[in-house]
Amino acid sequence: MTFAATVLTLYPEMFPGPLGVSLAGRALEQGKWSLDAVQIRDFAIDKHRTVDDTPAGGGAGMVLRVDVLAKAIDFARAQFLPDAGREIILSLSKDGGGVLSGVRDVAEDLNVPPHHPADGPPPCAGEERPVIALTPRGKPLTQARVRELAAGPGVILLCGRFEGFDERIFAGRQVEEVSVGDIVLSGGEPAALMLLDACIRLLPGVMGAASSGAEESFENGLLEYPHYTRPQEWEGRTIPEVLRSGDHAKIAEWRKRRSEDDTRLRRPDLWERHSGVRVQSASGAQHEVQDD
Ligand code: ADE
């Protein structure tokens, strides 16, 4: 099954970008995943192709219009509908954008040629792909969510610019809001690239046998242990002796301890969750740390 990514963006030229090289680039060429970067502006309703408007209630910046976003999402969802979806796509691409009736509502007002991987491998028919908006207001992306996504049919990613999205789109089209960290990017595109990169490397046959991913950071709720390679001494700094001992039990023990120590020091949030200890919060209140 091909993992099908559709990215709704005002800057389709940003894709595949870094995902066109190395591991992800090779996997794209091999059809292990597909990418369709769709211009949101193509779904504008007016002749000026407007995608945004001023915020209700006033304030700085512009907000992406819910009606335009909805059309773009409906289009992306219709792409991979079993049978009917394929008919929509093929008919529209031949006509250069016509009006179809009787297939699905979304097709009726599409006035643009669709963007789709023209001769790519057949998409996963049947299973709905989740629609994810990249926004700093979203739920933090985790390796667990990445694993779930990578095991599914693909994703439809919605990238914002300006002040953000009209809030009504999230409930109106069942859109999940995801953040890639407590930082503010100039748009959702770099976050979409991050999310896709994290999924693609987990697809079957992409990483190869050498790296199962089982010992990586976050896989067991901890940071991974540190790595070393030759030379044994560099600028007076040496590789820990235990790693050269050949004693596999001792090495495993050392790695486990470093993984735990580093997590405790660098990521107390992860450590609390992992160890499930009762912790004293900054306010002084005691609370139980819960697993999700
Ligand atoms: N867009 C802007 N900042 C973002 C963030 N931190 N995560 C996801 N999308 C974003």
C-alpha cells in the first residue's frame, strides 16, 4: 500500500523540498509513498483568487477563509475515494477542469484542474485519510501518533500562513490540529515536512534492516543513549571504556543507565511520565503523573 500524502498549501513549490532527497526521496521514486502538493488558492471563490480576510473582532494579520479551505479539503478527500474518486480525478484532468454531477458534492463546484500524482501507483482506495492542520495551537506531535499515521493510508495536511485558520474548519471538516513544538513558524509547511519525514522513515522497506527504530529516542518513552565511533581518542576526549569491552551485558546496562540519566536531566517531562513517580510541581502541589 502506498502512503498517500496530500498537502494543501499556498506554497506547493516548497514540496517535496528536502523530502525529494536521501531516504524519503528514494522512497518517493520507488512509489513507497506519494505526494500531491495542492494550491489552496485554486479553490478561491472570487475572481481575485482571495484566500484570506481580516479577523472578526479586529486585530493584526489575516485569517484563511473557511469556505476556501473546505473546498480544498473536500477535493483532497474526493481524490482517493474508491472508484467514484478516481472517476472525478480522471475526468477533470482530461477536461482541464469541468463540472461533474452525480458523483459527490465537492465535484460540482470544482473549477480547477486537479493536482494528483498522474501516473503514480494506485492510491489506497476505501480508507479515509486523516486531515491534519499544522498550527502552534495544536496537540503536540508525538512518536506514537507518527507511528499510527505511518501505519495508515496516508494524510491530508493543511498548511496555514498569516494569522491562521478560521476556527470553524476544524469541527466542520473533522480536522485534527497538530503542533510540532512550542515555537512559532512562519507557516505550516516546515511542520508538514517534519511530520511527513517522521512518517516516511517508518514505512515498510524505507529504513532497511539495519534500523528497526526499536531503540530510538521516544520509542520506550526515553531519550536514546549516546553514540560513538572511531577514532578512539579525539582532541583528548575518549570513547567510554565499556563500549570497547566486548561485554554485551555490561554495554546494555551502560546504555540503559545513560538513556535514563540523560532523560532525567534533559527531559524531566518525559522522565516523570516514564517513571510514574509522584512529583512536586512548581506550585508546591503534589500530583500523580499519568500516562496518556
Ligand atoms: N505553524 C506555525 N508554527 C507551527 C508549529 N509550531 N507547529 C505546527 N505548525 C505551525
